[in-house]
Amino acid sequence: MKISRIRTKIEAKDDFPRQADIHWWRKYCIGSPKSQLSSESESEDNSRSENVEDQKVEPKIKPKINEGHQPLLKDVISFSQSLKDRLLNYHGQWINEFGFNNQIGVWVYSLLACLEKPLSNENHSTIRDLSRACSETRSKLEPTDPLIRSINVIIAINGRYFSQLDMVDG
């Protein structure tokens, strides 16, 4: 059964924003970016250490970082093709900006799994950009990094399933 038929059976959430609201989607999908969080926590730690010179400080339990929402099948299926394409585009931008992490990997995999073929020219372009971002990120990682496997899966799906064979390694 085609995904479009399934989509009509599942009621879409009313609280999703417009496609163009990249900041809301970033918070929803991946949460707060690490670069912002680490700089905020470092400045707090520095100010705390300046105030307390020789006193023994108990380690403070840090609040749980907003890691974003998991991509639920009922939600991803209800997204239009253009929204899936836009979200894949956003994830490619976020990989370039913040780096690759498991949360991004799960979202990208889920969005790719729910894309309907045949793809439009825009979809092909987005998938190529996403593969390029993953390849660039992978080249900067150590060979033993556990994220390499996730990145390789995404590149393989993009290359083999979506006929972007020139993007796949040998």
C-alpha cells in the first residue's frame, strides 16, 4: 500500500508549524545545538570558579538537555513530500553547522524511509546535498568513531535506493 494512502488514515498533528520555520523545526527535531550549550555551560562554570576560590564545590547536577523529539512514524507519514524534502534540507544544513549526531541520523533515516518515489528534481538535489554533507562530516571523523556507521548507512541509502550511485564509495 502506498504511503499516501496510509497518510490519509492517520490524523496529522495540528501543532506542527509552517515548513519555513527552521528554528522551530531545529528545536523540535534535534533540540538545542551543542555549540550553544557548551559555550553557555562553560561561561557558567568559569563565573562559578571565579566566585569560589579555595572552597570545595559539590558538582552540580546539570539539567537534562533538550534533545529534540523522536521521529514518530505517525507524524513522518503525515508529512507532505515537500515537508519531508524541506526537513531533509534542514538536516543537511544542521550537519554542516553543528555536526552529525545520533538524533540527526535517526531523523534523516526516518525521512528517507518515508520519501515516495519517483523523486522530483528538488528531492534529488536535496539528497545529493545531504550525501555531500555526510561525506564531508565523515572525512573529519576518526575511523573508529561510532557515528561513521550511521553516516555510511545514510550515504548507502541515498546512493543505492535513490540512484545517486556516484555519491557511494566503491
